[in-house]
Amino acid sequence: MKSSTGSGLSLSRDVEPVSLDLVPIALIAPRLKRIAVAVIVLGVVVGLVVSVFASTTVALLVGFVIAVPTSLAILMTLRRHITLYGKKIRAQAGFRTGEVDAAEVVTAELMVRTGRISEVSMKLTDARSSVRIPLALYTAGGGRELEILALRKLADALASSELVPAAALSSVLIEQLRAEARGAGLAERPLYRAVELVSATGRVPRTTLTDHEVAGLLD
């Protein structure tokens, strides 16, 4: 993902931001922070024990190897956000930020990863950057889908594009909203049907649906 320079200036202050985070960071932040503290404490304790038998340099190195990589990975996770500003989608991953204008996308793809936890995501690319937006996670007992407001605003943003695949994805999101509104079961929801499609055809666990397959989700 390319880094976005000056992207903050390109976002209108009058546009209300909408979170596109499938799993809000606020839900997992407390647990991740506790894990980070526990790992740091473990690194310090192990470092102190090692210092009894080895040099201070070795002890510090051992404590560093235990504590820093995991803590850094948690910090990067806490900094992951996807936000929609009107038609612009900004994805922050660690210290990198990518921004795509939905009205100017050159490719729009629906991607499916199957497994014990299956994921449906959307990849959008314009002339400058690309972003991947997780839309739903499914397990054998249910799943988690992007919130209604986020789906609605994302569908509206995609509808502003002249690209046919983007318009098709907008229609899929609208149909998903309709299914949720009437309380339809998973089998009637387009995003879940995308997972069923990939599983039924025996394709590789991570695949991109064709334009024809995306259109078929609306049948």
C-alpha cells in the first residue's frame, strides 16, 4: 500500500467520517493492552533471571527479544483503522496510510478467504493507492458483518463510480442491507453466499470472485 502524502488536506472538514472497521479497535484494545503489559513484564523477569547466569548484554538482548516484537505487533494492530470520508476511504496500518477515492477506482474486487473463520473483503484501487476493506467474518455458528451505516455509506460511495464492477459491488452491499433489514438468515445474505460459492467450487482458500460471480450473488 502506498503512503499517502498530504492526504489529510484532501479530506473535507464538512464530511462526517464513518468507521469501516469490521471489528472496532475499542472492543479488543483492553485485552491487547493487557497482553502487551504481560509480555513486557515477562521479558523483564526473564532478563533478570538470565542476568544471573550471563552478561548484562545477553540478559538485555533476551528481554528485548521476548518483549519488543509482540508489543510492537500489538501497537501496529491498535493503529489499524479504515475510515470513509464521503467518497474517500482512508486505511491506516501501523505507520502507513493509504487513501482511495471510490469515485475514481480503476479496479473493484470481492475477495473471499475460507477456513474455520471465513472472511469476505473488498479491494479497491485507484491511480494512486489501494485499500482492502473486510466486510464480514463467518464461522460455523454465525459471524460478524460490517455495521449497517458503514455498509450504506460504502455502497453510496461505490455508486458514484463509473466502473461497472464498483457499481456491482454497491448493489451487493445494498442487497446485504435489505437482507439484514428483513432479518434474513445467513443463506440469504450475499456476503455469506460468496463464502458458500467458493467453498462449493473447491477453490483455493483465498480467491477473488469474477464479475459474473459477483453479479450472481444478487440472484
